[in-house]
Amino acid sequence: MRHDRHRFDFPGYLGERLLASDPALERLQSSLRALLTAGICAGAFLFLTRWLGLKYELALGGIVVPMIAAAALPDAGRRQQQVTMAWVPVVASAMLVLGSLVSGNPWLSGACFLLVIFAAFQVRRFGPRASGLGTIAYQSFFYALLLKVPPSKAQWDPVFVFSGCAIAFIIRFWLVPEHPGRMLRSELRAWRARIAALLHDLARQLEQDGEAGRKRVEAQLAALNGQSLDIDTRIADFGKAPAQGEAARLRDSILHGEMAAEAVDAAVRASDGAGDRQDFAAGLRALARDVRKDRPVDAGAWTARHAPGALPEALRWRLRRALDILAGLPSLRDPLPAMGDERKPAPAASRPPKAKDQHWPDDTTRRALQACAAALGALLAGRALSADHWFWAVFAAFVVFTRSATVGQTLSGAWRQVLATVAGVGVGIAAAALVHGSRSIELSLLFVFIAAGFYAFHGLQNAYTVLLSAMLAMLYELMGMDSPGLLLLRLEETAIGAASAILSARFVFPAHTRDESGSRSADLLRAAGKLLRATWTEPAPETQHAAVRELDRKLQALRQALGPVTGTAYPGSKENRREHLARLARIAYCVRHACAPAQSEALREAACTLAASLDDTAALLDTPAGREQPQQAPPTPALPQADDGSIPQQLAVRWLAETDRLLRTIRAELQAPGKP
């Protein structure tokens, strides 16, 4: 056939997706650290407990806590991580000892558990270190109740925890350390893989032209934007001062490469004609291979051979310009900016003064009270189901609240927690049944599940929940306990905890997704107005770059806020929120690409008028009570004719006009009753 040499390269495509899913290899490193920590601690403590004549179960807390700490430290810099790691055994030992001492008294242990949960949420106001140590405190108390160390043996908890944390410290900072320079190179390699995967998906969309293909492409574009923003943030935060010029050029190249990929997507959406589409798809696959393998691209020859002939002139110009940019992507063989181990302190001027919150409770206290109310309900209902394993219900309620802030997010998180636990229980029971009686296979599977679980720890929480149940199944089997019965009981307790979390979020100082969405949307519109002004009135490249990335961060924050309530697993209504998010994402797209040189006074004035309209709509979103009142329509920007001027100016006119149209639609939606 004509296109045999361009046929779909599934192994390469799968490799691109896997590489792009772990940009800085953080998941792989986290998995390796957890596996090494668990393996070395298990071996060392087996020898130590036999030498001291102790039961091996006493050492389990000294394995679990260091394993979690080695895989997940919230601080950004190496020195900060070391300080946090030094505090982990102190906090964990105190909680393990406290949990062991009160575990025999169900009401006292429950009251202490509630206090620990309240404190774990309250300390979040003091930054990443306090937040991480609060989570360690909660988990340590939970494992004290789970492992049931006798009070008479509680003095051994600090011995094993401090020993395990020393092993984890060596693994974390010497055996599997973080090197910001290597992480940046890994992120760049994954970024190129993400673009290659996007090009593959665009080729598949041309050939299949289905709704599923379009959704896959949109997800890839959103992921590419997030990945580009992560690289930009890493360079800005960790790049050393002598290499700032080189760092700025790399950041600009990343931004231009991302926008070039978006331009290719626009050309794909506009292409028609069956023959052209086949040629275009074949060319995109060849381009994907070149991008992935860091090979040079002849943009002129590619356009002449593969670009659809029916493509409008403006889109053809965008495609050619995008290919020129993709042809000059930063090579993985090029030297990178020097990177430091510590995050650079923010300039004093960039830190806005903190406004005092006049409302009680503040957001941190509100969430702490909600979590305590959910934990109390889970504790009471969980004890009614099982007097010995009620803490699983409290665990589920806590986990739901660690990932959610509004009623809708809590409902989504609780539902996904239950579904993941159902899947995990199924995997755990099946695995336990298959290997029952073979301790060597059970032990091997335990370490396999540990490695896979901590690979999923960052960003794949549902998969982590599934694998946590599988880990527990193997642990129960090794300890000679009733694995199927305990896993089914855990499922029931999880459902209780999830239900308690939903009720608490709904009735205890509720925060609604509509208000969160309005606040995030207003921030995005203000950032879009700021970018328009930076583009058309402050043409300094560094000003424009900062404004674009600020807009990207606001869009990312909105996606994170609405993601739980717009996903396919969300059990409630989601279409209105999906439409709202799509409109705002499109506004961000149009404003980002309206970066033509300000050659027209009329365009400059229209952009300033539109920026004022964006700010006005943002103010409307910030005042929910005002949404129900009639509002004066914003002035229409006086745009030149779409076909006048150069192609960049024609595109700018169309993007500004589309932004104005979308903005008016949003205002109309805000006025309609029952809309988010």
C-alpha cells in the first residue's frame, strides 16, 4: 500500500505515553525508594528481632513509616527535604507510642484519633513541611491501631522507626537521590514524547474522525500544557543565576513548542478531503517519529508534501510556522541551564501582603472541622459494624477530605474511593487465593504490589488505592490472618467512611463547587485581560512570557477545581460545568495566540476594550449575588475586518472576536437561573 512505511507504530506510541506520564521520573524513583526501603528494612529487622527475641510484628511500623517518608516528601529543595526527613521519626514515634498506649480503650483511642486528624489539617497553614508531618502523624496513629502493638512493647516503636528512617534517609539522598539537572533532562525527553503522542493521536483522529479521538486529543493538549508549565516552573525556581539568559531561551522554546503543537491541532480540525487527510495523517506520524527521536525536520518539504491543499491560507501559514518551531525544538543533546538543589527565594516585592480573613472559620479550620465531623460519624458507624476495625472507616473519611475542598469534589472523591476499594478487594482476594500457602510467592507479590503502588502514589491515587488493598491481602496472608474476610470488612468500612465524608461536606460549613468555580474563573479572566495588555501595550518578551504562564496557571487551577466534578466517574450532573470549562479554556487559547505585533492602533484599542470586559466579567463572577441582577452589556471592541492586514493580524482579529463572543455567552449563562 501507498502508506505502508507510515503505518501506526504501536510500540513507539505506547512508549511515548509511558514516558510522558512520568516526566521527571518521580514515580519511578518513588517506587524504587519504597521498594529498597521496604526490602532493606524487612531484612534488617528480621535479623534484629530474632537477635532480641521479639515478635516480628513489632517492627512493621518501622517499615511502613520510613517507606512512606522515603517516597513522598513535600518539600521542594534537598536541604528542606533532609530537615523534614529528620523530623519524621520524631513525629511518627510519638504517634505510634500514643496509639499503642490508648488502643485498648476504644473511646480514648477514638478521641485521640479525632485530635490527630484536626491537627493534621490545621498545620497545613504552615507550609509543605508541616503538612507532610501532619500526614505522617495521622498515618502513624492509624498504623498503631492497625498493627496493635501491646502497650508493654511500645518502647520498641521508636527503635524500629528511627532505624528505618535512617535507612530511608540513606536511600532517599544517596542511593536514589534527586538531581535537578537530570530531572530537567528527563522532563524535556518526556515533553518531546508528549508532543509525539499528540501527533499520533491527531493522525488517528484524521483517519477515524470520532468523538473519542477528539476527547483524547483534548486530554493530550491539556497534559502538554501542564507538562510545559511544570518545566517552566522548575527552570524558574531552580535555575542558577549565571545561566539566566540560557534558561530564559529554553523557557521560551518550551512555550513556543507547546503553541506550535496547538497550531497543528487547529490545522487538523480544519482539514477536509479524504485524500488530503490520509497524506496529512501519514505526515504527522513521520513527524512524531522525528520529534521522538530528536531528528531534524525539513519544515518546507514536509508542508509541500503533507499539508492539505484545501487548508485556508491563514491556517496553512500557522502550520508552516508551527513546523518551523517543531523543527527547532530544544535538542536533548544540547547543554542545559545549570540547576541548583534549592528553590530560589521569591523576590520580596512579589510576595503580596496577606489579607486577614474576616470570616470564621477560615478555609483551613473549616476543612479541619469537616474532617473531624466526618471522622466522628465514621467512627461511630464503623464501631457499630466492627469494634476491632472501625479505624478503616475513619481512614476512608480522612483520605476523601485530603483531596477535596467542596461538596462536589467530596462526592466525586468518595465515589472514586469506593470504586477503587471494590476493585482492590477483588484483586486482593484473587491474589490471596492464587498464592495461598506459598510464603515465598506471597512475599514476592507483596514487594511487587509495593513497587507498583508507590509508582502510582503520585498522581494515580485510584490505582494506589487498588494496590493498597492488594498489599494488605499479601500482608494478611503472611501473618496468617483471614485475608478475604478482612478485605470485605475493609470495603464495608470504606463505604461508611465515604458516606460520612459526603454528609459532613454537605452539612458542616459547606463550600459549594459553584463558588469555587466562580472564583477560579474570575482569576482566569483577569489573567487573560492582563495578558492582552501585556501583548498589546507592553511588548517586552519577558513581560509577555510571565503573563502567558500566569494565565496557564489559572487555567490549571480551574481544571483541578472542576476536574473531579466533570470526569466520567462523577455520579452527578456535569454537562454544564464541562461547557463552562470548555469556554474558559477556549478563551485562554484565543488570548494566548493573539500575540501578533501591535501594528494596528485599532487592534490595540480593541484589545484594551476586551481586556476591560474580561475584568468586568471577572468581577461579576466574584459577586454571586450580583449574577441575578441585570447587567449592562460590555462594549463591543471595534475590530478591523477579519480579512484586512497581514495574516498575523487577521488571526488576531478572529481570536479577539471569538474571545468577545465567548465572553458574552458566559455572561448570558451567569444570568440564566440554575447555571454554575
